[in-house]
Amino acid sequence: MKKPYFFFSVIISLILSACTLDTERPINIKYIDKTNPNWQQHLSQIKKIQQYSNQGQLGYISTQERFSTRFNWQYQNSANYLLTLSSTISSTTLTLEMHNNLMRVYDNKGNQRATPDAKQLLKEMIGVDFPLEQFALWLKGQPDEKLDYKVGENHLLASFSYPLNNRIWTADYLSYHQQNLPLPKDILLKTEGQTLKIRIDNWKY
């Protein structure tokens, strides 16, 4: 199968300065028990959100790549979702669309590629070995309750650890949108050699 070389030029055109990203995990955080009724009520509410969309900024740093881009995320279910990356300095866009478990990646110049292996395609494109299958839950601030996670004094998810492919991903929820149902605003995701900083500007569900 032909390698998606055209995607590398797309990513290059999406590259902005990622040097200002704060990639250090927060310290001296105070936590509360996970049985806290306010947290349990919040967890129950976010579990009810099945379809949603949001927009914001995404910064990525690894040993191979460094870029920052705008994103638009639209989620229906694990078999159908869409992630669009766009440059703030050009008209370039790159879209990852999962439809009926088939991933199609295309840009706004007519280049495209389809594959059932979304994870491998993403890794070929920009060297990102990222768990897309967990991304939808992580954006909502919904942890895997069978694994280690911590709740902050604000009665919201503060951090968690997630093992995947012999690596540990950590997530720190740095701030939340203050609305009727608080939802994440700033998230820091890290694993060995990779850092993903997410700022979510708005939510719709």
C-alpha cells in the first residue's frame, strides 16, 4: 500500500510553535475519596453524554514531532467519529473520519487514504502512537473506573493512569469550564516520549 507521503506535507503546514506548551505535571494537588457523592453524581451525568462535539487547540510533542493545531472533534460512537486538524496560518486541513469502523484520512486538496487500522495510519502519518479508542472518554473527563484515578477537591476528575501497549498514559485535568455540567477545558496527556496538551474552547452535547 502506498505510504501517505502527502500527509507529511500537510502536517508541516499545520506546524506552529509548540515551545510555549507547559508539559510538566501539576504537583501538590489535594484529592478527595472517589466515593464522594458529588463526584459520583457528576460521573453519572457525564456517562449519559453519548454524542458530543467540541473545538479547541491541540499541541503535540514527541521525540520525532512537534506541532500545534486547531481541532474540531465530532463524536457519535466508537465506530463513527470525526477529527479535523486545521492550521491558523493557512487554509490547510487534515481530517480523520471513522465511519462504520473504517478510517479515512483526507486533506482539503483531495488526497485521501482509507484503512481499518486507524492507529497504525495515525502512527505512519506523524509518528503518534495514540489511543484514539480512549480519546472520546478522556475528553469528557470520564475515567476507567477499574483503574487508578484521582478526584480533586472540586469534585471533578483530577488525574488518572492508563496502561496501553506496555506504556502508561497519565492524564491531568488542569481546568474545567464552569457551567451547569463542568466539562474539561485544559488536559495534559503524557506517556514516555509523548506529550499531548489539549485546550477545549467550547462544548456541545
